[in-house]
Amino acid sequence: MKKRVFSFLIGAMSLMLVACGGEKKAEVESVDAYPSKPVNVVIAYKAGGGTDVGARILMSEAQKNFAQPFVIVNKPGADGEIGYTELLKANPDGYTIGFINLPTFVSLPLQRQTKYKIEDAEPIMNHVYDPGVLVVRADSEFKTITEFVDYAKANPMTLTISNNGTGASNHIGAADFAKEAGIEVTHVPFGGSSDMIAALRGGHVNATVAKISEVASLVKSGEVRLLGSFTNERLAGFEDVPTLTESGYPVLFGSARAIVAPKGTPKEIIAKLHDVLKAALESPGNIEKSQNANLPLKYMSPEELGQYIKDDDKYMREVSQKLGL
């Protein structure tokens, strides 16, 4: 009996050693042979929004110098939390990466108990910095920021402003503007940018706070009107639109769109992805298509992006406290 037990223990220990050796070997192989299968690219919002459009442009360019397909996976819901969670809880093997939107990525954990932490992200590269704008329909009675604010002051809570989710980036931008302007409005959350813009186009809300890339084509076609930008300087191509700051409401707001992997992804794989994506970002094809889509490209290295996330988290903590969100 003792001999049987001893033999069983030896066998079990051997299996454990083989398994451990196998895991180590698999990890080395995954780095050396990477990529050996398609890489999922998680987008936490619906197809057709600014993040999705920019991601598809960039990944199509990156595909030209990558041995396996990049597969866009849209995972909308819960203001981005569903997609962020799926991205960051995936195996850190380089076969799941994705886009995060700042400040939404850092603001959601400040508003509620999310299933991810910002520390779960391994920075790869920043892609876009997209300034915020206040938009109304072209047939709106409001032609200027002053008219909008004056009406809101005379009619508290009457004006409705759509956003991309409670506690998400556009909501915070709108709430900060309302506080600075001393007005009370009704914020109407949606699951993503495409839905909030559809609500404006359909006349279901009075205004929306969006990113310029999401509405630039609608402005140019004459369907919607920009009342102001959340920037220090007037936007290129829209020089006739005043900034909120020059209108008397010093609110700066925009969205960085960055690419990250789950924490623990091997540094060699992060470096390989970074190099492929940076080359794609700087390629003539991506620059031209991004300009056509009104996507303001802004590169940040992994180190720069990591610091930007920390700084944005600090800023959002201060703003959330200021707004009581």
C-alpha cells in the first residue's frame, strides 16, 4: 500500500513538473513565434462611432505589416465598462488588445465599483486626441453660446443635452460647462456616441456634447451647428466657431483614444505591437484617411501614455469632486 501511494505521489509530481515546464515553454514560444493566430481588438462602443471608425482605419493599415489578422470586436454597454472589462481580463498573451477612451476609462471607476482597475492596463500607444464640442441641430433656435446659456438660465432643467453615458467623458464635459455657465440642464445618457448623435439628429434632445470627429461631417453638410469648442484655441477648419473659454466658460475637454493590452502581457510582445501600430499611425494612408474622418492623430509612447493615464486619473478625481458626480 505504501509503495502504491509513493508511486502515485511520484507520478503526480512528474505531471506537475511537466505541466510547469510546458507552460514556460508555451510562453517562450508565444513571444518568439508571435503572432501565430488572429489578434482580437476590443472596442468598447458600437460600430460607427469615432473610436470604432478610427480603430478600423488604423488596424487596416497595421494589417499590412502584421502576419495575422486584427479582428475588431465591438463590445458596447455600461458606458464602456463591458468592453474595458473584457479587454483587461483577457489572457495577457498578446492576442487581445483594445482601445480605451480617456477620460471615460479613468472616470468610471470613480463613479462606481467597476470590474476593472486602471492598473490592469498595459500601455501600448496613444492614437487620437479628439477635442470636445457643443452641438445643436442646424434648425435650432440657438445660434450662439450666449443664446443657449440665456435660455437655460431662464428655463432651468428644460434644455436636454445627450451624452455617451453617465460619468463618461461627454457627460463630464457637459456637466462642467453647465456648472461654469451657472445653468441647470437635463443630461440624457446613451450607450455610445452614435446613439447620442442620433438623438440630436432626430430632434429628441436640444444639444449634444461630442468629439469633433463624430460630428464634423454633419457640420460640413449643414445638418448640425457647432456652438463652441472645449479647447484653448479655435479648431482648424472651424475657425468661425468660438471656444467656450473665449465665451467666458473656461472648460477644456477632449478624448484621448489609446491602445492597451492586459497587464502582464510580455514586454517583447508589447514592443512588437507598438512598432507595428506606430508605423501604421505614421503611414501616409492612415494620415490621409484619418484627416478625411476628422480624426486628430496624437502619438504617445507606452511611457508617455502611462503617465497620461495617471495624470488624467488625478484630474478626473478633482473634477468629479467639483461637480459632485
